[in-house]
Amino acid sequence: MAGAGNVAAASDGGLDWSSSTPAGPETMKRATYEDVLNAPENKVAEILDGELFLSPRPALRHAGAQGAIHAKLWTRFDDGERGPGGWVVVTEPELHFGEATVVPDVAGWRRERLPFLPYRPWLDLAPDWLCEVLSPSTERIDRGRKLRTYAEAGVAHAWLVNPLERTLEVLRLRDGAWTIVAVHCDSDTVRIEPFEAIELELGRLWPEPPAPPPAP
């Protein structure tokens, strides 16, 4: 199904779904990149609004959807095999926007803006598109603080994928706010901006387990 509407970049005076549990008492002081470097290896560390947030590694369905999206887009748009090429597509890049440090699940840059990936472990060039795969432990921060941070950095396109609800929300930045372009679900086969050149079979993002054999 498809719909349209506006999701304002979250702020104190607007729509804000960003309530989340920060890393702990240490976030009473303004977090620095040193806190990210010292974070536990089994956590994803991000700095949003000066606070350090530690997220658990994704569950398997989350990781499966993330991997499927990256594989499809990388093959067709990064490597260019049986596709138009023209993009650099990366899983879990570390992005620095001013004092913010964020790690989207997948992100892509048009190749004319990023001809090749640098050797350093992070980028400060905002991607042209990114994808967040939502999970119960991270959805509020993904929809709130992170979407606002991405809007402030000028990211033009975003996807929000929910493996539990089997939905993919398509967002476009317009006048500094996120506009919901469409919401696709279940096993739809769709063409989604900015990758309209190919069809995406949503059923491949959340395959069902095989049915149990019939009782003897």
C-alpha cells in the first residue's frame, strides 16, 4: 500500500519519537569520540545530541533483512552486475556529522559524489540514501534523534524497514523535513526511489520458515 504525509525532523517543538535509554550515567557529560572508541565491542556506539547511545547487535531477522537489502543494491548499483551501477553501497558505515556519530544499517552515495571509499574508518560526507532496519530496542531512536540528525546533514532519501511488521517506509527530505512517499508491505514487488531502475521483492527480506511436515 502507499500513502503520503509529512514527518517533521524531530525537535523540541515538533514530532519527536526519540526517547531512548542512553548509555548510562556517563552521558551526564557531553560524549566525545573517545567514548565511541572505548565502547564494548558487542555494542553499536553512537553520539546523538551530545549523548552516547549503545545499541545491542541486531537480531537475526534484522541482520537478514539488512544483508538482503545490501546484497541486492550492491550487486546492481555498486558492482553494476546486471544493473545500472553508479553508486557506492556500504553496510553499517560510521558517519560523522559535526559532533554526531551515527551508524545506519546500510547507506549509499552516488558515485559522482564518492568515487571510492577512503581508507579511514569513518566518513563525514552525508550519504544520498540510507536504510535503518527497525527493532524494538532501537525504533524510537531511529525514528527520532537519528532521522533528525540525518535531515540536518542533508540526506535526501531514507528507508525504514520493519521485519516484524513486514513493512518498508520510503522517506524523502523536503524543505528540511521528512515526507512519507510510500509504505510497502508483505510480499509486494516494487520499484522504490532512489533505486527505481530495479524491482525489489519484499518477500525476500523476511522469508517465512518452512512449514512443519504433516503428522504421520
